[in-house]
Amino acid sequence: MARAIWKGSIAFGLVNVPVKVYTATEDHDIRFHQVHAKDGGRIKYDRVCTVCGKSVQFADIDKAYESPEGDKVILTDEDFAKLPAAEKHEIPVLQFVPSDQIDPILYDKSYYLEPDSSTPKAYVLLAKTLERIDRTALVHFTLRQKTRLAALRVRDGMLVLQALLWPDEVRAVEFESLDDVAEPRPQEIKMAETLVDTMSDDFDPGIFTDEYQIELKRLLDEAIASGTGKVTRQEEAAPAEMDAEVVDLVAALQRSLEASGRRAAANGGAAEPEKKPAKKAAAKKAAASKSAAKPAKKAAKKSAARKGA
């Protein structure tokens, strides 16, 4: 586990629960540097003032706000220090709410909480209590001078803090394209529900993989193994033609049900989730059609040979 990014305590009524905070997730995407295409040299960026044209050191940079009317206000570290902030080393429990009342769109970054005490009885008590009740603790959490609302819950016996977006950080969206859409017919809803049933299974995140990152890593490994350090460009496959828009929704649902049934039969009755991207599937279809054409030609030659004999 990486180093703790924060130390403090959870204030659960009069109970104090000392904890260490760790980032719970990480990005597995491969990172790239920008380089000069001609010689591979790293590209560097310089902070240049648009007024004097000189380079500016990070220590000499302040933050500025510009209003919609064009008024600019520059704030220094001393200005920010005057602002009210929650206790930096305390996570106060505000209330307990039904878990299903928190809209998943509000969930943000997650953090693991480790007990920071030689006798973590209070930590275990809070964790066991949250497991037994169908409620989530709402807390305030201050990190990097930013106060956040967060959800405190339990995962595998460990307390997890999940930062929440403030309500005004979620955009209100209305799409005119949905204003005059007719309600689905009962037959369409019934077939859609049947399709859902055929594709339903218990959630197992382990069966899903990031195919793009796997192939990218393989590409990089091959380039390194070749000793060149540079990969030649590959011609992109021609994009598959898109089918015309399906007007009859019932027909589309019927085809989906039939395809799902075939997959279930091929897997001994269990539907297997699609794991590969659409582009790869299109490429495989193209390859399959080519390979199917070759045996047909060979069969024609054999038939002609037999007639000649």
C-alpha cells in the first residue's frame, strides 16, 4: 500500500476513531511523453507572462479570478488562509441516510481508511454498525484545502470514504430530441425485459478487461524487444459499413434475443458478456468472410478435377 495521504479521526458522536487515509483507486492507462518527431527529444513547457514576456517561477505565481463582466481579482496564499474551513484533521459524521437515496452520479474518488490506533476497537465498532444498518454515513472531509461531502461505508470489513459531488456540480440536462418520443408499446417492453433476462448474471468485474491497454502494452513490448524503440505505422482497416437505422424496434429486439440465445447455447446455457470492441468484431467478420471464400474456391477446383477424371 502507498503512503497515507491524510491522518486524522472520524468524529462519530462522542466517539473518536483515529484513521489514516489512502487513495483506493489508480489509473492503469499507459502514460506517454510528448517528443520531437524528428529526433525524439522531450518537449518542455515554460510558464511565460503575457505582459512582460519573461519566464515565471512557480513560487511567483498567484491565482486570479475573472468575473463574467471581465473584472479580475488576484488572490495570494494569505488571502486563502483567511477563509473558513472545516477542521483539517477531523471527519465529522453529519447524519446517516438510506443508501439507496444517494444518486450514483454524485460518487467521486474513493479512499481507504486504516485504523491509526493500537486498539482499533472504535474503528471495528463503526464498521460493524454500518454493516448492520442499511444506511450510509454522510461526512465532511477536507483535503488539499477543499471541503467535500463524502459517503462513509464498509467494503470487505474496511471503512471506505467516497467523495461526493456537491449538487450544483451535477449539470441539469434536457434533450429536445426526447420531447415528442412515443411511449414504447407493451409488446416492445415485454421483449426488452425478456432480452434483459437472457443477459442477466451476477456482477463479476474480473471477467472484463481493458483490451485497448492490453494491446497497447503488447505493441510497446514488441517495439522494445526489437531494439528499435520505434513502431512503424500500420494501415488502419477500412471501417465497416453501418447498417441502416432500424425502424422496427420489435425486429431489433427479436434479433438481439436470437443472438443472445445462440451465445447461451454455445456456452452451455450461460450467456457470456461481450468482451471485445466492435472494431475487432468487424475485423473478425471480414477475416471470416475471406477465409470462407478460399475453401469454396478449393472445393470448386476439386469438383472440376473429379469430372475430368
